[in-house]
Amino acid sequence: MSKSSKYVSRQSDEHGVIAWSDEENQIWHELITRQLSVIEGKACDEYMAGLQKLQLPTDRIPQLEEVSKVLRATTGWECAEVPALISFDKFFELLANKRFPVATFIRSREEFDYLQEPDVFHEIFGHCAMLTNPAFAEFTHTYGKLGLAANKQDRVYLARLYWFTIEFGLLNTDNGLRIYGGGILSSPGETTYALKSDVPQRKVFDAVDVLRTPYRIDIMQPIYFMIERIDQLFDIAHLDMMALVEQAKALGLHAPQFPPKEKQAS
């Protein structure tokens, strides 16, 4: 949902099928085979169970209906084909209706290792496995309904909740830290960094703390928040989140733990 993108999503035909090119399928193959080896022992059990249910192909980009069929059977969700850029209104509307937006383009080789906007690999490999989990699915649904009803200012606070859970959430298990956030799970560098690096802070999840924490989308994260169990997302979904947003506003934002983004010369 950035302001501009060089990518254009592919459109499906009347049967809902997208004709991906051989090169696009090859990029998917290289991305997924690399990341499957990286996440071993790092992704949470719930993610790995979801991946097993999805049975994503490694030789081609899956059609959205293949993924939706599994999501409908497990949690009632489905994928929604969207352009490279959608409005916040559309984003929240889709989530509020249990439809997960998937931009139907895949990154170029020039941006193979890092892409700022979410592509089909990030959305399907990063997020859809967790959407087979009831707690994660309910949390995402509740988030969509909150965002749809919120004003512009409150959506900025809610964006931090999404960022530090759905995108960059960690799980503190009996076997050590594991990942459930799709922004980490679709990035080879951040998958290792989030668990192994001494640089970032790893904080116990507190909703008001999360709502007060600034972030940047184009760097390795300096702060991650940990929950103790995936079912904790059920509990978070049932908090009076908008009251907590008001608390966060009253307390003010934490100081950013990162340098300001340099402005590009025009």
C-alpha cells in the first residue's frame, strides 16, 4: 500500500486462472526452495502445519483458488486477487470479510532478495499458512473490522499492531524463539536475523507498548514483540483495542530505535 509501484498485477481469466510466464514460475521456484531450507527449525509449529495443509507447489506459482480451497476448509478465509496497490479502505474491507489480499505479481530478479511492496510470494508463502490457524485467522479478521471502522489517525496506530504481529511477530516456545510473522518468514535475511542476531530488542507483547512503537518498513527491524502461544492472538483479538489506542495516544510514541529515512533527491 505504498504510493507507487513499478509492478503491475496479472489479471486472471474468466476461470480465475492466471497465466504466469516460465520466468515468473522459475522465480517462484527459486524463492520457495531457498526459503523452505531457511525456515527449518525457525518457523513456529503452527506455520509448518499450515504449510503442510497448503501443499504449495515448488515448480510454479499456485493459482489463488488452490490456496483458497484449503483456507475455506480450515478457517473460512479465501484469497482475493488485487492490484499491486490498493487503498487502506479496500485492505480493511477485504480483511473484515475474511478475504486476504494477494497482489498478483512476482518480484523481478533485480529485487530478488528484497522487495518493499508485498508480492505473491510474500502474501502466499509468508501469510497463508498461518491463516489456516484459527487464532491467527480470528485475529486478522478482527483487525480488519477494527481498521474498517477506524478514522485515519487511529489507523496509523492500528498499523503498528499489524506490523508487530502479522508481519513481524515472534513466538516464545518451550523450544526457543520461533517465527509466525509473514514479513520475517518470506525473508531469508530477516528469518535468521530475527532469531539469532544480538542487535534487535525482543520484547514481551504488550498492546499499548506495540501501539506506541514506531517502525520503518525498509530496514531489518530493531524491535520484535513476542507472544507466549499462538492462542494468545485470540485474547488480543478480544481486547478493547480502540480504548488501548486512546491510551497510546495519551502516553505518546516511543523514541524511534532507527535513523530517519534519507530523502531521495528529486
